[in-house]
Amino acid sequence: MSFVTELVCDQCHASYSHREPILLCRSCGGVLDPQYDLAAIAKAVSLERIVARKPGVWRWREFLPITDERYFIDIGAGGSPLIECPQLSRWIGAQVLVKYEGQQPTGSLKDRSFAVAVAKAAELGVRGAITYSSGNAAVSLAAHANHIGMRGLILVNAWANRAKLAAIHALEMPIVLLDWRDFREVEALMVQAIRDLGLFAFVNFQNPWRHDGYKTYAYENWLDLGRHIPDHQIHPIGTGGGIFGSWKGYRDLSAIGWASAIPRLHGTQPAACASLVTAFRAGKFEAVPEGDPTATIAEAVANNVPLDAGRRPLRAIAATNGHAVAITDDEMRDGIRRLGQEGIFAEPAGASTVWAAKHLATQGVIQQGEVVVLHVTATGLKQAEALPVDGFPQIQPKLQDLERIVQQWMS
């Protein structure tokens, strides 16, 4: 069973039933957040029963908003590995682990949020879905909606990676290419589609259910670390669902008495469009548009200002004494290589966490021996062209030619 109680607006605190298909606050247009009876969870939930279930988002069903288990969608979301990284640990000077979302069903973190949001929509009787996406969210929506026969329409960046478009197309979800220069245009379009066209949107935060799928990050990290929390957790930030959901999850664990603290939560953005980083440095809780989203390889998190002006990720960072860090494209490419040395293939956005950890360690924010979890949010197959693939030696199938290469390689 679920212990969800209501939806509450971040801005005006209006309350709504969790049993109706509402997206934004009807009073002020603000974003809504599910609330739970944590005292009842503390009394009713057995950790032993949770651990006995198979890994995945539904292992933590009592902390999620679906009240009828018949609507669970399980194509494998959640339960990603927490990987120890000895080379990164030596380089950064801390105990570094990677939460690798490349092994999710569609290869990215979005599967956690869409497993929950599409299931809740189905429970509410929603029959059609629409979302905007840089590519990863679109593939995840297509997979989860198709699994239950829900129709959908995908608005995708006009400059989206061809591999992501191919995946959406393979799942037979209708695609519309969206040409924009200011992310507020996308935000406004989706609000109008919700209000005037009666569409049920799945854009993170405009949809009040998606970010609760990311609460499972906190539960899994805590369990995989032997029922301890990490000292630091680093997330790439697009809209900020991952970092905000993690914050909610750790607060759940603390409220029911399973954890005694919350990690410092840090966020990364591309240096080419780092409005949230600018706001953080200025001590502000709202970001203003900045930069060019098309000028970075980190297309999964590229926007000139996060939805809802970045209020939620900025709150999570401030509340946990975290930091926001701008990462250059060259640093992301180096991060891809360094993760590759650990056996992890990352897309640029996920690889941004590597140099964020290095910068924070250099600044003394991350201390020697502390536990640091890097959230690598998608497989590198999402953007395989992020690193150059040329300049390789070419030889004839002759032993002497191969011997020459081997000698160079061993020297």
C-alpha cells in the first residue's frame, strides 16, 4: 500500500487530492509535491520485508504514490549498481562510488521517474501523454507508456542526438521536433498544452509524480552502503528532479528513524549554460536565463534556465550545505575517459560529476576519506560521438605490423 496523503503547491501551499489527474496548482500555477504520512510508514513498514523484495523502484512501494499495485509498471527500472572506483578514489582523495544509471531499461535515470509517473497516471485514468525531452525522457516515456498501451506524443529538441531519435522511433512513439532558444518558451508551451488542450504532461515538476521516482536513489544508496548515507552526492542538473527527489528520499529515511543525517547534495551544470550555478554563487534561490544550450555536448541537461527557475534544486543544495559547479566540455570529455578506466561508459552529462568531485576536493569541500557518490545518469551509447573516434593505427594482417604496434603499446 501507499501512504501518500495529498499534493501541496510549493508557492501558495494549496492542497489537492492525490486521486485526481491534476498537474499544476489551480490557484497560482505553481508546481505540486506529493506528501506522505511518514509516521504511519515508520509504524507499518518493515525493512526486512522491503529487502526481501526484488531490487527496483517497486521494492520501495510504500514510499511511492501508487495506491493500487495492479498499476505498477515493471520493465526493470531502479536497482542500478553502486560501483566502487579505485582509480577515481586515488585521484580525488576520497572514497568514490558511481551510481550507474546506464543499466536502466532505456539506458538513463529517467526510467525511475517514468515507472512511477506513468503508473500513477494510469491509476488516475489518464489515456494520453505528452512530454518535452532532450531525448532520454522521451525514450523512457515511450517504453513505459507502450508497455500499458498508453498513447503519447513526444516534443524533442530539433538538434537532438540521432541515436536518441532512433530509439524513440523504434518504440513507435510520435515525434515532433521543437526548435527553441529560451527554455522558458518550452515551459510556457507545456503550460498552455496542459491548460488549453487538456493534455496530461510528463515534464519533470510540471508533472507532480516524476520526481518521487528519484527518491529511490536515497533508499538504494543508503541500503547499498550498509545502511549508511554517503557524505556527498553529486548530480547533473537539467530540471533538477534527481537531486530534489534524492533530498526527499533522505528526508524520508531520517523522518522514520532509519538514517540520522542527510548527505551534502551537489549539482553540476554545463559551463556554457550555468544559470543555476550563477544563482547559487550569488546566494539566490531563483535562476535567471543564461548561456546557449546548443553550445555544450551535455545535451541531456542543457537549458538556459531550469524549469520553475531552478527553485527546487537550489533549495536541495542550500538545505544540505551543498554546492553547484559549472563543468566545461573538455572536463566532461576527460570525465568520460576516467570513468572508462573504471569500466563505466557515460554520456557527457553524467561524466560532469567526475570533475565536480575533483573541484570540490581541491576546494576542501570534500575531505580525505569521505564517501562520495557520483550519479552517472546515462550510458555513453546515448551520445557515443562525444569523444572523437579517429586517428587509430591501421595495419595489414601481418605479424610484424602487429608486433610493432604491441611494442609501442608496451613501451
